Amino acid sequence: MFTGIALTCYAVLYTVIEAADDYANKVKAAFPGNELPCFDMLMLGMGPDGHTCSLFPGHKLLEEKKLIIAPISDSPKQPPCRVTMTFPVVNNTRCAVFASCGEGKAEMVQVSRRTQPTHN
């Protein structure tokens, strides 16, 4: 029960670029002095097409090397506008845990287990 507590919802409308900049600034504040943040752990999901975060197979965003957080406005899946960590950040984490379930993702999980990791 929330008796006596006023709950207020605020809708803040950002463009996808503004949202990515805001997220990047928050990540940089959490990792001062580090050009590339190193998370202890990232808990990630994986789509049936193999995408993680909002990094989709074959998308030009996979080649992003300068940004730590990037906007995507042409996502192949809904919603089209998203904000994502880039591969340099994901690859720099100490431990990446992928939580995927369901028959539709089983084949891609097996493919990813056979693929050698790439390091930047």
C-alpha cells in the first residue's frame, strides 16, 4: 500500500540523440577519468536474430568506435528509436551474462556459444 505517499509521473520527451547524450553523461559520471567504462557485470538479453542491447546483426552501429552510448533511429525491430551501449563498452565489461529463454532463441544461443569472442 502506498497510503499517504503521492506518486507523480513525469513524461520527459527527448529526441533519441538527446537521450543518448544524457545516458552517456551519466555513464561517464559513474566512471570518471575512464575514456571507456568498465562495468563489473552487464546482464544482457539476446533476441532471436542475435541482437543484444540494440546492436543488430548487419547494422552500421556495430562499427561505432568513438561513442560509448549511441542513438539508433532505424532499428529493424520496434521501436525504431532506441539508445544503446556500443560494442566497445559491452566488450570491455568484466563479466557479461546473457539471459535468454524460449525456443525461438535456442538456435542463436547455440551459435553464439560456438563463436569466438572478439576484443577491441
